[in-house]
Amino acid sequence: MVRAGTGKRRTTNFVWICVGLLGAGLIADLLWASSSSSSSVYHSIASNWLPSKSDTLILPKTILQNNTTKGPSKDKKDGLPERVLTATFADLPAPELKWEKMASAPVPRLDGAAIQINNLLYVFAGYGTIDYVHSHVDIYNFTDNTWGGRFDMPKEMAHSHLGMATDGRYIYIVNGQYGPQCRGPTAHTFVLDTETKQWQKMPPLPVPRYAPATQLWRGRLHVMGGSKENRHTPALDHWSLAVKDGKALEKEWKTEIDIPRGGPHRACVVVDDRLYVIGGQEGDFMAKPGSPIFKCSRRNEVVYDDVYMLDDDMKWKVLPPMPKPDSHIEFAWVVINNSIVIVGGTTDKHPVTKKMTLVGEVLQFQLDTRKWSVVGKLPFRVKTTLVGFWNGWLYFTSGQRDKGPDDPAPRKVIGEMWRTKLSL
Ligand SMILES: *[C@@H]1O[C@H](CO)[C@@H](O)[C@H](O)[C@H]1NC(C)=O
Ligand SMILES: *[C@@H]1O[C@H](CO)[C@@H](O)[C@H](O)[C@H]1NC(C)=O
Ligand SMILES: *[C@@H]1O[C@H](CO)[C@@H](O)[C@H](O)[C@H]1NC(C)=O
Ligand SMILES: *[C@@H]1O[C@H](CO)[C@@H](O)[C@H](O)[C@H]1NC(C)=O
């Protein structure tokens, strides 16, 4: 993978001229996730400045990727011809898929959570807007393609950055962030009996985490990584708790082998008695110091293409990386025919504009050959989407979509449900 080098002074000047031209005219009413860096005015302006049709910047050849066109080839001092890097530079070539729009969820959701049990997709929590979070569950029925069955979550349950896993009846829930904006996390854990809709408490985590990788494996609920209490610092800790039929069999979490890299928003999947942790990031938005509403402010994030696996040895093995770095995929995967299929996400920010870049592809990891491939294009780029698979159809709902085909930065929080016939 070509990684962005540091921008040359020429590029920096170009951006600063544009920033100067824009002056103070820009309104600060920016969607939090696509913009605003408290640490620098430059980010919030530059990331919202580019008009969708002419999203191009002159860049040195060193950060060239495939989705580029030739600019004027002048001889520079460093001998590198100038090229143009489009805003869509991170898109991968992908086959078209035919998508069908289904009934939208009752509410739009960003950073929600979802668990599929048979023909039902349980969709939890999430931000409706940056200032409003949901505390209920909606259910999508894949048999008749309808939404329904709304019920409340416990008052103490977090509203985003949750970890979840199921045994086919019980859903085990590790808390994340409690409340809107960039509020603090809690350590509570719960279990939901999907047959009776009853919630029970379980032993709290040793310390709270944001969006840790969470999965049931060999009779234990495993919780790995995530962000620490400040929302930004990656945690390496790995704990587990013995559970059975919706009950904790132990009073305390056991310490397990640290994960090689910490951080939130990864896919965590168990197939064939092996545990996989895929993608994710280090760093995240943080509450602005002193803000009474814990206002989110952007901080540095690095997105990863890492794949780690645990098996009998209980030692982390490194597997082939994803086709590109991908984060915000904790509920954006399904297992189909011995493959893990991942839908959308976020990838590295644009090297020059620093805009957040969403992912518009469906990725497949074949577990027997350990090969990644790009199996199709989504109707738009989308992150924190919630995914299910039923009767040959791949479904996704919710999340935050891009600004348009030419602009992969995040914009609208959606409740839309889409499906495509998938054949691997
Ligand atoms: C560019 O495309 C070629 C062939 O399509 C591929 O082999 C190569 O890995 C791509 N490079 C990047 C940086 O995506
Ligand atoms: C470049 O990006 C466009 C827009 O997303 C996409 O349609 C096209 O397939 C991409 N081309 C390559 C070579 O990556
Ligand atoms: C899902 O839809 C099917 C077909 O209408 C229906 O028989 C079934 O009871 C529904 N399941 C739930 C839990 O509502
Ligand atoms: C999974 O494998 C079965 C048996 O080979 C096949 O019939 C089915 O179409 C496959 N499903 C997908 C989604 O590729």
C-alpha cells in the first residue's frame, strides 16, 4: 500500500492560500465527524472547503495512488513531476452490485450496534445527532422485510461504542460511551435474553473502554483493546469472563494476553474456533477540555489494515492485511461460506486536505486461503453500518454516508436499509 509521505512546502502553501481566501466566512455549523479540529483552524476549513466537482490538489509523485490523473509534468528541483490526487484516491476498483432499497429504520443511527439472530437483526443505541443518542432497540425481520419490535435498553446502558456478541439467544453487551457528544464511558455490562426481552447485569469491566473488540470464544466473553477513558488513548488490555446461557460463571474478569495493537472500532469474529481481530484505529475524537457538553473535537487518528488471530497457542498471529486500512466496522461484518465479509468503514484521511475518508466497498476475507478481495461496490460510502445476511441477501442499514460520489467525507447519518444478492 502506498502511504502518504509528508506534503512538500509547495502543497502547504497552496492550501494556505486557499484558507486565506476563504477567510472567516465559513460558518462553524459543520458536521462533527467530517470536520472540526479544535487543535487547528486549518483542519476545519480545509476539510469542508473542497467543492465536490473539482476535488483535486497538486501533489508530489510520492503520494500517487491509482486513482490519479496526470497533471502538468514540469521539472521540479526534486525531479518529481506534479500529479493530481483526487478526493476519491482511496477507492478501490470494485465490481458493481445491484442494490435494492428496503424500508428505512425507524430512526437514523451513527455508532449503533447490531446482532443478527436467525432472521432477525437487533439494532441498538447509536447517535441520532451529535447531541442526541438513542436508548432503545429496533428489530428488522428479514423474512418479511419489516421493522418493528421496539423495546427500551436499561438506563445504565451506554449509547455508542458498545461491544456485543451472541450465542444465538443471549446477547452479551460491554458498555461504551454514555451519552451524546464525546462523553465518558462506563464499565457496566449486560446480557439480553432475546426470547424474553429481559436484561440482566453482569460483572463490570475492570476499567471502562470505548469500542473494544468483543466476542464469545470457547465459553468466555473476550474484550480486547478499545480506547481508554479519555476516548483517544489505545488500550492493549484483554480480559475474559466465563459465561453460559446468559449468566456470568465468574465474579471477575480474567486477564488474558494483551493484543499487539490497541484501539477501537475493529471487527472481531470467531469462525471455526479461531478468533480474528480486523482493522480499526488508534486515536479518536475527544471531549474539548472544559466543555460543559463534552463537545467532540477532532484528534489525530491512524487507521489500520491489520489482521490478528488467536488459536490454540493463545499467541497472536499476524495474517495478511486488508486491501486498505478500515475502521468503524465492529458491526459491519458477516460470515458467509467460510469468508468474513466487511461492508464500508473509514480509511486513512486524505493526506493533504485531512478530510475523513469513508469506504465504499464490500471486502471478503477467505478463511481457508487467507486471501482478501474486493467483491463489490456499495451504493455510497458508509461507516459504522450494521450488517446482516439472510437467504442469499447481504443487508446493511444505518451509519454515516458520504457527501457524494466525488466526495468521500462523511455527511448524513442514515437509517436506510439496503440489500444485494451476494454470491461469493
Ligand atoms: C494500482 O492498480 C494496480 C493494478 O490495477 C494494482 O496492482 C496496484 O496494487 C494498485 N496500487 C494501489 C496503490 O492501489
Ligand atoms: C477511481 O475512483 C472512481 C470514483 O470512486 C472509481 O469509479 C474508479 O473505479 C476508480 N479507479 C481506479 C483505477 O481506482
Ligand atoms: C418475521 O416475519 C415472519 C413473516 O411475516 C413472521 O412469521 C414472523 O413471526 C416474524 N418474526 C417476528 C419475530 O416478528
Ligand atoms: C455458499 O455456498 C453454497 C454451497 O456451495 C452455495 O450454494 C451458495 O450460493 C454460497 N453462498 C454465497 C453467498 O456465495
